[in-house]
Amino acid sequence: MLDAGELYSVNAALDRAKTLTGLPMIAGFTGFAEAGQVVSQIRTELFDSLDHELVASFDADQLLDYRGRRPRITFKEDHLTGYRPPRLELYRLHDGLGQPFLFLTGFEPDYQWERFIRAVLLLVDELDVSFVTWTHSIPMPVPHTRPLGVTVHGNRPDLIEGASTWRPTAELAASVGHLLEVRLVEAGHDVVGYVVHVPHYLAEAEYPQAAVAALEYLGASTALMLPTDRLRESGREVERQIREQVEGSNDVMGVVTRLERHYDEHAESRVRRSLLVKDNDELADADELGAAVEAYLASTDSHERTPGAAGDSSRILGEAAPDSAPDCDLTDQVGPTPDGDES
């Protein structure tokens, strides 16, 4: 078995014994079901707004499939420059009140999950981490006009009970965050994960509202004051764009109206089954989710439909456009996103 301690290097300039021990840790990995680009937005907001110092770096060459998720480089007229290597790192940050915390972030490893997690557990033990919380996001057939939902899991009942808006029993594709949570629980550490529900037709674009929700949950669970002002401002602009598109298209308005009706019916019936769970209790994939929403919309009585919406709903349920965040085009940017890239 390979030595997990050789998978990372620590910043020797930091006095780990006096300044890094006993802190909470927040974790977020890019590349897995990152609907609304939530983790990417959180990374940017924390690094741009808060003081941060590198604590440890993981060896990307051993963890990343470069051909599957190619790093970015710039070609400038006649030469190459600005290579942006993939990074997976642990930082120390200070919140708005000066309280320190740890932030584990970067690409989700393609290889050596168990060894990577053993390395994280070494750091958790060495630094006497007091609590671990992490977040990611998934696309859901819900309207943007309703409160964002969340699914909460872990081993802290005081932070979990009554918080989830969706509590399924389902098989799903695992992420390294899921496995990390399992191993932390097995090792006796406190851990809670937050899954933010993003409207599926906004999954490909940056959706600041979802990042704000994730930061609020992370901050509340760790008693940290995390920055959200810039994201809230961006969210207001995105909300304006969405409102204009909804008001300007009967097709879009019809789809949103039907999702609102379905959301309200689901909220009224606690036992109603989610569209995301199939009959065999597996989580629906992107194509199945789109088909389920289309089938739901098609089942609506014709006299309730907005003129023109019935035959053209594929425009809002079709293929997603290339990244154009923060602009939101509801006629193009739709559907759950596959694995993303870490630039």
C-alpha cells in the first residue's frame, strides 16, 4: 500500500502547532455534478474576499486524468503562456470576524481515492480538525421562483434534523466527497454535507443564488461569517435576466409555471416521490431527468397550457449551450451538467 503521507507536501513556513490546530474545515471539489457552478463560485468568493495561506498541496500528477480534464493554457500570437496547472490544496483562511478555518478545495481526484482520503485523514488528525463540512450541488426539476432546497447528511443530528427538503433512499454515483464523509464518520470525526438543489434549466450557468445558499449553510454549521455580498449582487443581475426571459417567452413561462405547480404539490405531500428517483431507487441521470420533466409537462391538461408551450418545451429542455456565465439563457442553458473541469 502506497504511503498516503507522500501524496502531499506542507508549507514549512507556517507554524502548524500554534496557528492551525483545532480549526473547522470546509471542503468543496469541482468536477462532480457541479450544478450552477456552486463550488467554483465559492472558491472565487472566498479567495478574493478573505486572507488565505497555503497549508498543504496534493500531487496532481498522481491524482488527475489530464486527457479527461485538460488544463488550460493561453496561446498569445506566436507563443504559449499562462499554463494553469490543476490544483488540489488545503488553505487557512480568516472569516469576516478574523476567525480562522481550513478550506480543502480543488479538482476531484480521478485516481487513488482511498489514498487521497487517507492523506486527508492524516491532516485532519495532525491538525486536530474540530469539524468537517462540505458542499456540492445537483440539478433538480424545480422552479427558480421557489426557495432553494437542500439535502443534508452526516453524523451531526443537531445540524441535520429538519434541515433537508428532499430525503430520498436511492443509489447514486459516488463522489470523492461522499467517500471522504464515510471515512471521516468511520474514524469518529464530526462531518456534515450540504447538497444544494439547483433548477435543472440553470445547471450549466453560474447561479449565484445557489452559491449564497451553500455559503450560508457552511457558515451556520461552523459559526463563521463567510462573504456573500458580491454573490448576492450577481444574483440580482441573474434574477433580472431570468425574469426578462420568462416574461418574454410563453414557452419558458409555461414550463416555469408547471414546475411551480409540481413543486407546490410536492411540498404539500410529504410522501410524494421525487422525479429524480427511479422505480429501482437509483438516481436518475441527465437524460432521464429531462425525459421525466418532459413527461410531467406533457401530462398537463391542454386547457391549462400556455399557448405555444406544449410543442416547444424541448427548447428549454434541450442541449445545454457552452459556458456563458454569468448570463443565463433559458432557451439554451438547460439540463444537468456532466463532470466539469478545474482550471
